[in-house]
Amino acid sequence: MSYKLGVVAHTARADQAHQLMDGCGAVYMSVDNGHLGATRNHRRVWSWLSGHHGSSSSHLIVIEDDAIP
């Protein structure tokens, strides 16, 4: 199984999100100040992952900035 990770984050937790991204090997992160909202921010990451890494990975995973892997 191969996978690619993406992170969704709020600007208030950007530092935490960057640490999470580095720690889990995520390839993309979308940071939003609330303007996009949760759904659109998640969709942004799904779209990026599927457009850039979908064909080379069997699984695409999106995690939130407060996740504890």
C-alpha cells in the first residue's frame, strides 16, 4: 500500500500544523483563516493530492491540524 498525506489547518494553528506535516511526512498543507471553511479547505487538499499524486498512490489521506498520529 502506498499513500500520500495532506493537512488542513487554521491560521491559529499553523505552527502546530507545520510540525504535524513534518512529523508525518505530509506532501501538502492548506491553511485557511476561516474564509474557505472546513469543507472547501478539505476539498482543496483532496484536489491537490488527487491531481498530483493520485496515480502513484493507492491511498490519499487528509488529516487535520490537531491530529495526533
